[in-house]
Amino acid sequence: MENEIFFKDGKLEFFGRIFEPQIRWLNDLKKVLANPQEVKENEPAYFMFRDLFKNPEEKERIEKNELRFDITVIPPRKIGNEFIKTFGHYHSFANGLTYPEVYQVLEGEAYYLLQKVKDEKEVEDVICVKAKENDIVLILPNYGHVTINPTNKTLIMANWVYRNFKSIYEPFEKMRGACYYCLESGWIKNPNYEKIPELRSEKPNEWLKEFGLEKKFMYEWVKEIEKLEFLKNPSKIFKL
């Protein structure tokens, strides 16, 4: 697998096909950083490659099942003393639950920060899942999430998601990020929130058996794509 995915000069080669990115810029991230004044130049922060596929037959199968396979590349960087991260977002709702998502680290390491809120200023639960190469992480319904690259290596991660969901960025923008910032010195609370619980940890991969999925290169799930039904119909699996 690692010999079939190449990131170079801002483009992604995926099994012989070249894909162009959507780019998130450092100036965009100013809205969610602990110290936005540390952004000195507007450079690319990370690269998002949407709707990837190996061949036309698999592309048709993915689209028929209303799913999408993406890859995101986050080069290493610190903004002041804060590790580079994604902007953060919540997902739109489906029958009382937001759409879940699954991620896999292909290269590097990642911290997946998940938060569930009672209202915009009160956080009910906050989780950090630390993932290394090949680990697979479930973004639970009703949790917003941010991905952090805490190393000096490029983070390349893949994800499966319902293709018609919407990313909702405004709550993270309004609160200037998630309820915790990840700094070189450790985690600090975002003072814009009024109530923040202690950060708890969960392990990756442990949820896989419940869904009949194996820990392997996540794109290969396209061959058993019916097992990803929970991504578009979360209420059939998850409880409110």
C-alpha cells in the first residue's frame, strides 16, 4: 500500500491516479489557534484530497453506497508552541445523531481530539485518541473533532465518511478552537469555554470487531462496503 500512495509538490498519486488538493491555509487557522499572532506568513497548513478511488468500478461502488474516501496530509509545524492541527468541525445530523467518520493513520502519528458539548460553552465529554501508523479511529456521533500532528514527521491519514454530510465549522470558529490546545508543554484549556471536563483517553482499533471490520488498509473495505452502512445510517447502530 505504501508504495502506491505518493505525496509530492502538493499533489497526491493514488494507485497511479493524480489528485489535486483543497488547501487549508495558515491564515484560515488563525481563528482557532491559541496564539494566532504567531502566524507570520500565509503558507499551506494542510492538504485535503477528496473522493479518491483506484478504478472506475470502485468509484461507482463508492458513489452508489453514498460514501467518500479521502486522504489528508498535514506536514509538521508548530505555530508558536502549538502543534499544527486541522480547523475542527462538527457533522450534520441524521435522525438525531451526527454522521460518524473513520480515520486511519497511513504515515506519522496523530492525536484525534473529540468533544461533545451541551451548548457552545459547556463541554460534556472530551477524548484524545493517540494513533500511530495503521491505527483506525472512530469519530463518534455527536462529537466534534480536531486532528493534531504532534511530531516532526508528515502525517498522512485516510478517512471514510457519508458523502452527503456537511462539515460545520462555525462553533469551533466562535470558540477559537476546541476546548483544549495541544502545546509542546502539554494540553491547556481554551479559556473561551465555561465548563471543560478533564481530558480522557481512548485507544484506537478497539471498536472494529463490533462492526465486523479488520485492521488493514482502510480503502480495501470497498470490497465489503456494506459493512460501512453505519456511516450513513448511524441511528441503526448508535443510541441517542
